[in-house]
Amino acid sequence: MESTVNYYYNLKVDNIVLKKDYYFIKADNTNYILKVLNEPIIELEKIINILNTTNITYHLLVLTKEGKTFFTYENKNYVLLKIRCILSKKISLFEFNKYPKIGICNWGDMWIERVDYYESQVEEIIKNKEIKYALEYYIGLTDISIQYYNNLKEYYNENGLEYSLSHRHLTSPINSISFYDPTNIIIDLKVRDIAEYLKESFFSEILTESEILSIIDNIKLNNAMANYLFLRLLYPSYFFNLYDEYIETKNINNNIYIYIKKSREYESLLSKIYSRLVTKNELLIKLWFIKSLH
């Protein structure tokens, strides 16, 4: 890959390291990441145009020597991004959240498509019985999430919904490489990032239960956004992210067993979060779902 980077960008690479889903490159005293672009380039260009209206030091898209936004290698499109942020700096979870945007929430449609895909290939692909049984549990949880989403969509439509710059994937602790990566930025409901961060923080044991509840206590939300926050916390994206990795590589990330083991603890946390939110907002979902999960 070093010679490929040199060819397309005229960069003399000093060091290149393959990470999980990107190459970390040092060249001419500058840090870069090289990664596969999985979304249409027009979507990336749209996000970059929006980012240019903010003060966010996102990773800059580097054009090839021919002035193109990406190059194709082994039937995959790659983009090179120049890192501008200080990698060790303290990051605010709400840095992107403070930029309101106009958007559309289509969580339900995406979740239905995902569940349909899983159910169509579960017998052929999954050989591990524990993961197979766990998948049934998380599909059930997603079915409840979809039902809840449909109720919210009918009740609120777009009234009270607030959108902002958000992330496709969020880690805990927050990783500056992915946090400022424009290919990881989308427009979504502004509660998406906080929900994904809290889920990751719980299962990775980065935050204690009391710390998570303290964050919930200090968030100011209207009724619609309180419901969508709880909905996003209910949806098991944490499990599906690892399950997708299992499907692709056939390798089991041991974190998947941690998630399964902590499922009851997370249900308990959801109950406590519900109790906190319902004192300040009207929640349309009822706690019956906890008893129906096992």
C-alpha cells in the first residue's frame, strides 16, 4: 500500500500501519489515514461542505495528484484524510451536537431491513449456538424498538425532533481518529451520539451506572427527544456491530460474550434510565418490555 499512496498522492511515506479498518500513515511530518469509502462520494462531499461551515477540525480530504477525491484499488474506493486534530486532546461528546441541521429519521426502516437480513441467513451462517440464541434475543429487542419507533413516528411525526451532526459509530473512550473522520459523520437526531456513547460506556465499563444516570439527569430534552433517546438506548447496536464482524470474518470477538452476559444488567440500567426520564418527560413506551425479553 505504501507504493500505491506514493503513486496517487506523491507522498513519501515514512511509516504505515494497518489498523482494524484503516491505514495510519506518517509522511512529511504529517499524520494521515487511508481507508475504504463505503458510502457514495456525493454523501461525503455533502458532509464536508457542512463541516466547512463549522469550527470543527475534522480530517481534511486529500485529493489525488490528478485532482480526484478517491482512487480505486482492488475494486474498492479509497480516500486519504489528513489529520488536523491533536490526537491526545480531550474531546467533548457534544462538539458536533451543537450544530443544528435539517434531517429525516428513518431508524425503523433501517432496523427492519437489518432484522430481515439476519433472519434470512441465520441457519446457514451461524454455527455457534450461544450466538444464535443471543441473536434471537436481540432481534426480539429490535422488534420492540421498531414497534416503539412506529408509535413515536405516528404520535410526533417531525414535531419536536431535533437534528445535528452525528456519528455512524462512536466508541468509548472516544477515539479522535474516528470522531473527526468525515466519512463517519452523518445528520441524525441529536440524541444518537449520547445514546451510542452511553451504551458503549456501559458495556466497556468506562462509566459506572451512577455516572451514566448522572449524565441522563443533566440532559435537557423535550418529550419527543426523551422518547427517541430511550428508543436509541433500547436498540442493540452494540451487539449487531460485533455480529456483523462475525458474519464477515467468521471470527468471534470476545466482547460479544460480555454483551450477552451483561444483558440483564443492561435491562436493569434501562429501567433506571426510564425512571429518571419519566420524572421530566412523557414517555410513550411502558416498562412491560423488560419482562418480555427473556
